[in-house]
Amino acid sequence: MMEFPVQQLNTIKNILESLLFVARKPLTPEEIAQAMGEGVSAEAITTLLEELLRDYEGKGINIIKVAGGYLMGTSPENADYVYNLL
């Protein structure tokens, strides 16, 4: 993880958020690494995804680890409101 300067880490985290936001299924770190091209390992992506998972705790949108991958979803506490809208 130390191989990237802070600015680049923030950029990668922003990209991860975008990919998770549009994903229709859980994304594995390997799938994300392939989408991002060379230079970012699946291991580094896993570390950053775990950071994002913690960053989103307690918010209306969460990053959820499921089925060997990660995805974005609404907080369980807000399920009734989401259901009412849909």
C-alpha cells in the first residue's frame, strides 16, 4: 500500500467508489484491478476497499462485502424509506 502517494490513493479510492456505484453485482478486487489496468494490484484494491467500507459505516450508503466481492447499497436502517419510494 505504501507504493502510492496519498494523492494517488485518494484518486484510486474515488475510482473505486464510481465502479461500485454503477456495478450491478458484487465486484471482486481482481475484476476491479483488471478494469483499472496495470499498476494497481488486487491486494492494494482490497486494502482500499476495506478502508472505504469503514469510511461509509453509519452513513445512508454502505459498501457491503458479499459473495466474494464488494458493492454499494443502502443502509439497512433506511430500507423502509427505499421500499416506499420503489
